[in-house]
Amino acid sequence: MSNKAISMSRLRQVLRLYGQGRSKKQISILTATSRNTVKKYIERFRELRLTLTDINSMDDYGLSQLFTPQEQAPPADERYLDLQSLLPHYYSVPYRFIGKKVKLLYNSIQVELFYKYERIALHQRSYRKYTYTTNSEHLASAHRFLSDWTPEKFIEEAAAVHEDVAAYIIQVIEHKAHPEQAYKSCSGILQLKRKAGTERLINACRRANSYGVYNYPIIVQILDWIRTWTG
């Protein structure tokens, strides 16, 4: 890796642009990152054989563990190594058990989770590190809907409107600390197309981008201003 680590937010942006087919030179310019650093992170991404879905499912800590050089750990016994192979993967439980202490039983094929001797979840064991295995039935009803929301979904919808709208949506996603906040803003912005029309939405996204403000309220405010002055 590069001697100078980059933020996980910027790393996600680098990999997202790479997934869109951008050249290393373009990615370097768009992310203000040296071309050598872009090259090293892309090579690491390909070496790990990850997908953008894998990257989006990871939190910043998990991502940093894969892309930031780690000190060599001392040798461990086989049982410890087997447990370590299990721990970096995340398995869901029904939402009502969030925060509860559960017991985990596993073998080479499956993972079982118990709460007070009741089995609450059964998953096929996965050996993919820092990714998630989620049973949709475990999610609260509101989260089931949100689980279908991804950065790619909103960027694709925005690109179908105009490239400037897609560029703005990317910035909204990058500037929000929590994915759910970003996705709600993106959904709200894209729904404004029906009310305001395509051309006005494009112009609003361009203006908001020039302000460096990336959220739903600023788009609404600009559209109101455009409506006032244009009738």
C-alpha cells in the first residue's frame, strides 16, 4: 500500500469510480489522490476479488483491515485460527435480539445462534471476510425496505436523469455519515423530478453542487427559488 493512507470515504469513492469504468488518471483527478495510490488500492481490490457490493456492506473498520497494512500477528493454535476465520463475518439475528448476549455454535457448514437455549438463527457458514449474511426476515419492516437501497441503485437512477444529477447524488452519499440518511436524501431528491421536472432538477443539482451543499433541503430551496423567478 501507499505510505500515506487515505480515508475510507475516499477509498470507497476510488473503488466506486473504478467500478464505473473510469481510468486511473480520471480517478486520480476526481478524488485528488495520487495516481500511484489509486493504482495500489485498485490492485488490492482486484487481488481480494471483491465486488462493490462487498465494499458497500463493510463498515470503515472492516474496510481498513483489508486495505491498510497490518502488523504480522504471532502464530496461534489451530482452534484460535478457526475461530478467527469465523469472526470477521457478520451474521444477522432477528431484530428483537439486538443488544442481547447470544451463544454461537458453528462447524464447517453452518452457524447457529441461540438465546437462552432457543435457536434464533441458522446460517450457512461463509468464509468471506468482512461481509454480511442477512436473513430479510430478521429485519424490522422499515429496515427491510432500506436494505434494498444501495449507492449503485441511486446513482443508476440519477444517471438516467442526467450525469450532473448522478454527480450530485454521489456527493450526497459521500457527505452523509450514516447510509440511511444518505439514501433517504437521495430518494427524496430523485422523487422531485415528478414535481419539478427534469430540467429544473438538473439545474438545481448543478447550483447546489456549486455551493458545495449536499442534501435534500437545499434542492427543495433552489427549486422554490427557480419556480418563483420563472413562474
